[in-house]
Amino acid sequence: MKYVSQMYNFNISSVVKTILIVNFVIWFALVVILQGLFFEKNYVFYFLGLTPNRIFQDFWLWQTFTYMFVHAQGVFHILFNMFALWMFGSELERLWGARFFLTYYLVCGLGAGFIYLLSLFIGSSFFNLDSSSFSIPMVGASGAIFGVLFAYGLIFSERIILFMMIFPMKAFHFTLLIGLIEFVSLINSGVGSPVSHLSHLAGFLTGFLFLQSWKKIQNLKIRKWKRRPTHLKILRNESNEDKKTYH
């Protein structure tokens, strides 16, 4: 179902608020204070960021989860990601419910990380990709955020968004434009650029695969339910209190 243009609801939802708080606390306490003031090296990024060498050689699998809660020391990285999460995520959470939204958000972040790792592995194994990027930690929630952006553009396709805060366009076209910009940026800058355009596109792809898979699962459940033979007897009760509809 697609939702037409209407005024934004700027109230923040519960899961989005929790994710915002967790990200800002980790950023300020671990990155700004601990790493910025006490550590001589970027140990927080080294242990919590997604570093391909640590995954492939040392099996630090927790990094596929923790990387999405760690951001660069500069404030604009986390501000941009959290602003996008608030802007697009709250409405999705109100539509889907807290549990499904949180599942979708985490799956998009995990999927973006795994696709990023798989792409580096394939590139280095078959296409002589420069292996220097294997030792560079990737941090940030952008993969999960781009998954949220994909879902928003798909569901609220007619919603009007101001691109660059100036140019109005439909959410669906906005999503396509952002995806095209990321693809062109990836082609021009390559995998080893400071901004991981590959993980952004991987978040898009994960969101698409997740929603398509979920849709097929729901359709399969509906078809099985319709084919299920009915052996239950229906007992009538004329009391108005018992006339309830369950969804």
C-alpha cells in the first residue's frame, strides 16, 4: 500500500528515540571522550568498527553488529545519520510497529555489513582489488539508514520531500535519485573511498530483499490458511460482548 502526500508527523517514535540515544551516548562517551582524549590510537574503531581483516582472519563477528552504532569523531556524520533516521524512521515505525521496525533496521545494518565484506572478498579474489581497504574500519549506521530510506520511498512514494531542503520531489523519486548518486559515487571513487558508498547501496539492496522475502512469506501463509480444511464447529452467541473481530 502506498501513502499519498500529507503533512509530516514530527513526533519521534519509541524505537527511533532509543536508537538515537544509544548512538549519541556511544559516540560521545567512547569516541569523543575515551578515544579522543585518552587513547593515542583509534582503538574504539579498531574493536567496534567493521574491519574486514579482523573478520576474515580473527573472526571478530561482533563487528558486523557493533559497527552500526559507532560514528566518526566529527559531529556531522552522526547528525546526518540520526536526522535521516528521525525523519524517515519514525513514520515507518508507527506504520509497522516497534518490533518489526527494529527487526528491519537491524537486518538492513547487518545485511549492509555482510554485503560489504562479501564484495571485498570477491573483489580481492577475482578482480585484483587493492587489499589496503581490508585494514580500514567502517563505522556508521548508514547501511541501516539507507534501508529505512528505501522502505520509506517505497511505501510513502507520493510523499513530497525537499531534496537539499530546496527542491520538492516525491519520496519515490527522491529514493531513486539518492541511489543513483551513490552508484555514480561508487564508480568514481571506488571501494576504498572515505565514504563507503558500497555499504549505502548494500543497505538499499538488503531492504529490498527483506521486504520482498517478507511479502512472499505472508502470501504463502495466506494461501496455506485458505487451503486448510475447517473442522471446527461454530457456536453462535447472540451476546454483543462476544462479537469481536481479531486481526
